[in-house]
Amino acid sequence: MGYLRAKIGPAEVRLSGNPNQKFPEDIPVYVPSVPGSVYHWKEAQWNGNNALSSETLKRTVGLNPGDLADGMKIEGGWDRIREAYGHLGYLDAKLSPVPSYDDQGHTVSYTVGVVEGKQYHYHDMVITGMSAAGERMMRDAWPLKPGEVMDKTAFEQYLLRLEAHRESIFHELPVHYDSVGHWLQTDTDKGTVDVLLDFK
């Protein structure tokens, strides 16, 4: 709701009555709340970005000057930017958003430091707990070839197929598993990543 500087708590317990008597079953707890001002979005300025332009990052955040500074939407914007970097193989990308409040204009601006890290390329898939026939089908359904940029979005979509739409990968082959452990094992020196999948 735009109350970005709301102060909540600390909670206080206030007891009344005879201190020598047994505590009542219900004890009131008071939580002070100071909502402060409602803020609106002004802008974000970016430092350290190369793979994605500042204009692209601005669009990805999805907020325009004058919009209500909805804290959930702002956090969602940072998440979308991390996803955009993951789509391009930057699996270690980090954002450091620092807010600057204009208390007279009731606006908030962010200076966002970006550390893109290394761009990773897909190397191999390591599968455990799956039959040889199932493993062949999984490799056939995997969208990336060795040496291609590791697309984290494609990885997440592939996991969704394994967990909720397994017939799209295994077709008529009977497979039985309750869960899929999954990891991305990166080699920073080589700039490669292995996909690890463990079926149970």
C-alpha cells in the first residue's frame, strides 16, 4: 500500500491487577504501529549492468513514475530481473537496491548495484534413480545442447514437466517416482554448469 517506512512493534505485554494473583488466561499484547507516509515510485538508476540495458531493466521492473510504491510489486520487479539474467546464463547475478526517500514529494528512488557475474554454458546432465530408457527420453526432451548458454528459465520449465506433466517427456513409458531432487552444479573457472537430477 505504499507505506514503505512503516514501523511496527516491538510488542508489549501490559498486565494489570494484583501481581500476586495467578495470570489470567488471556493476556493483552499491544503492538504499536506508525504507518508513516504513502510513497510513490519515482525511478531506479542502475550501476554495473552490461548484459541487460538500463532501459530493459526499467521495463522489467514494471513500475512507472507516479505509480504507488507497492512493496510487493517492487520486490517482484527485482525477482523478474534476476530471472531475466538467469535466462541469459548469469546464474550468480546479484542486485543491491538502495532506496532514497523524498519525504516532501512522497516519492522513492532506487540506486541498484548489479553484479552480473559469469555467464554459464550448459555442459552435461547427470541423472540418478531413473531407468536407462527413461534417461534416454529425458535427454531427448532436454532443450539445450552442450556449449549453449545455460537458460535457467528452460531448466525450471523442464522441472515443471517432470513434476506435473511427466507424460510430455516419458510418453507411454511407465516410470515411478515421488520426487525429483535437482541442482545446478557450476564450475566458475570453466564457466560451465551441470544439471543434476535425482529421482526417488
